[in-house]
Amino acid sequence: MILGDILTIKVTKKYLYETFAGEVNLERSLELAKRIIIEQTACESCVFYFLNYEKEYLNVESLSLKGDLSALERSIMGYHIDINRNTPDIDAIHKRSSIKLNKEDIGKYDPHVKTIFDAWSIKQMVAIPIIFNNEVVGTFQAISHESNFTSAEINKIKESITTITPYLYSCYKYESFIRLKDALDESGEKHQQVITLINRLGGINCCQELFDTVLSELISHYGFHFGGIFTNEKGFLIPTHWSTITPDYEHQIAQLKIWAENNLCSLSSNNGAMSSCFENDSLIYIPDISKVKSLPMAEHDKNALNQIKGIKSTIFIPLRQKEQAIGVVWLGSIKKSAHLNYSDKEMLEAVASYLGIALENTRMYEEIESQKEQIEDLNSKLSKKVVKLQQIATHDYLTGLYNFGHFQSVLGNMLQKNNRRNRQFESICLVMADIDHFKSFNDSYGHEAGNIALKQVANIISDLARGADVVCRYGGEEFIIILPDCEIDGAVQFAERVRAKIESTPVIIFEKEVNITISLGCSLCDSTCNSRACISKADAKLYDAKENGRNRTEF
């Protein structure tokens, strides 16, 4: 080392001591550090990252971007990188040495590194770990936009960082303790806000109501005017819900909704802020869009901003489920900025993460309810089919009366319940009926006319029967009726009413009236009779009615 270099170092150290003496504010110290490095080295842009108190992620604490890119500085402040991500800065921390990165080497790191290289027009980047007393506290990112750094230039930047580090370290430690204290002070109120909202979400079982509640809460609480929720479906972020609590902007939001549905955002970091938020699983906050509109941006972002006149602030928050992004919450303010501090952004991320969990639970509930409805619908259809099968099994298809099988079952049960020890009915009578000369009727008018006559007789018998009576088609043109709690006189009266009604009611065949008659036989089923005996007695009386001239009742 030559004498000039030694003298320069001594002067620099004295200047630094005088500059940083007594300074404990990290923000002011970093402003001084940036100015010194930009003025005295080949560094054109730079970023200071520091580890958070729990050493879980690197946080952008300060940056200086060249030219028009400076408009992005406020939106990048507070951006953090998980310590487990694959980036040059994380690599530098793990290796405890500088990482030089050219454009042709960025493929080995996460995709968003390429996005930054392209958006910032970076030629070369050098990530330098900030180490003091063997403790890594952060990284310094030196950026060149025009050409690659020479070895001498990189060494000078590293020397500057080494010289400044002791001053930054004390400020970093002080700031960490202050932030921890503030976090503890704010945690009670913040946790209460989260718990209050979570309690509200916990009782919601409908996705639309869930989205409405979350968006309305976030929009009103943080000074936004509209919000949208997008979920990942087959590589695209699909808009699933929109909300605004300001009627003045409903028309604009409606236009934005139509545009978003017809211009889906594909999942590529090069496709704009929303996709970048999803791909990198990291919040993106732009406090003043007017300052970045003139900068290069994805076509999708440009077109989206053109849909809303006067949009001022916007934020994209990853919607997480099982520690993975499943969608994005987009909030925006119009004409008036929505100012968010570090705690606000943490709160928004916490709510969005819980929303992902609540969404999964709600969708499971809706799926179960849908399956339940499907099962109930199937059960209803099955019940109807069972009823129909029972109808088919117990009823005559033509007349709708009970069939002979059902008649036998009912009569057998009634006789069993009416034995000598247990008389359920006072008495049981049977009435057996047969249409007179039915074969001749069929031969004269055809079987279709015969069916009409059978149905008409069945309807007349059913109309004259009591509710407790069981009317059956016995077979062919024969009918049989069970009359519980009925003596033989009552059975005969019923039979005569049926006979008279049928005789006086002509059948209409091809617009022609045709008269028919019926013969009936009645019997009383006593406690000693079984089904066959009862039927035989009624059948015998029907035979007598036929032999004695038809169109009459015998008992």
C-alpha cells in the first residue's frame, strides 16, 4: 500500500467518525452511507438489506436507484426476502462472502432476480455481506447499469462497506431493539384487531360472504376504495370477487371487473406486479402510482391502470394456504393515497394468510353442503322410485285399484287381527263383482272400449267406497271389495248402490252411449274363516247372481 492510500484511509476514517458520531438513527445513517458510497465508488445504484430481529428474512432498509428508477424507491422500501429463498443476497449471507452476478448467471437463482435485472436494466450486481464481530446483520447490493465493475472497483466498494459497518451495526442494533419494543407495544392492539376479524370470519360458511367481509374491512380500515380477490386456476389468476364501499367509483370498478375477466393475469413474474406478488409470495405496495407510471412496466399492469382514472395507491398481498400462495388480494385507492406503515403491512399479510385458511374451510363446508344436497336429492328421487315400485307392486296398472296380491295380504292381516282372542273389527264383509256379458262387450266394441268400461267401473266403486274399504281388481272383469266393520246388511246396501250407479251410467264409446250392468255377491267373514273360505263364499254368491239373471246382488 502506498503512502497516498494510507493517508486517504486515515482522512476517510476521520470523516466517517465526524459524520456518524453520536448517530443512532438507522435511516439517517443509511442515507449518509449511500451518499458516501455513490460519491466515492463506481456504484450507480445500491440497496441495503438488514436481517429482522428474528433473523427470518432480509428487509430493504434503504436504497438509491439511478435516474427515473428513483420513483420506485418508496414502493420497494420494506420489501423482504425469506432467509430460505434462493437469491444472491441470501447466498452471500450463507457463504459469508461477496457474490458477483452477471446477467448470464441469473438462471441459478429465483425467477424474480431476472425480473429485477430486466426492470432495472442491471448490467452487474454484487451482493456483499455486512459482518461485524463475526455476526452477519445484512447485505449491501452494489449495482452497475452501464458496465461491469472492475476488481479494483469491487474492492473499493467492499472497503467502504467494511469501514462504515461499525457505525451501521450500532444503529442496526439500536433500531432492532426499538422495533422490538414498538412491536410489543403494538402487538396487543394488532392482535385484538386480527382476533376480532378472525372471529367474524370463523362463523362464515359462504365464500361470497367471506370475501365481502374481508374486503370491506380492509378497504374501510386502511383507506382504500376498491378491492379484488384473485385465485390461481391452471396458471392464471382468476378474479373471484370485487368490492367497493364508495358508490362514486362503482362504475369504474364495474369496468375494471369486466376488463379483468377478459384479460386474465398469467403466472409469470414478467407479467406484472400481481403475478410477481404470487410467484415470489411477497407483498408489493406502491404508495404513489403517478411516480412510477412513466417507468417501464408489464403491458398487463399498464392496461389495468388505464381502466381506473385517478388510481393513487395500490397493494398486492399474497393469499396463502398451507404456507403457499394460492391467490392475490388487490387493494387500491383513487385520488387519495393510502398510507401504510410496517405494522399495517404485517397486519394485511396476517389477514390474507388467515383468509386462505378460512377460504379452504368455507369451500370444504360448501362442498359438504353441496354433497349433502345431492344426497338428499338422490334420497328424494329414490323415495319416489320406491313409492312408484310399491305402487306397481300393489296396484293394478289399468284401473289404479289395488291388485289381487295386495288384496290377499290385507285380507289375511285383517282376519288374523280379528281372531277370537283379539277382535279388532266388529265384522268383515267381502263384496265380489263381475261385469255382465263383458266378453260380448269386448267382441262388439273392442278391447280399448273394454278398458274404458273397466276404468269407469273401478272409479264408480272407489267413489262409493268408504275410506277404510279396500277396493281391488280381482282379475279380468272381476272386482272385490273388503268392508271392515260392516255387517252383511251394510255390504248389500253398498253393493246395490254400486250396481244401480253402474246401470245408470253409460259408457261413452266413440261418442256413443253403451249401457253395462254388473252382478255382485256379498259374504260375511266370521272368525272361523280363512282368506280362501271368505273368497269362496263371496264367489259363490256372485255365481248365484249370474245364474239368477245378472244385474243383481246376492248374499
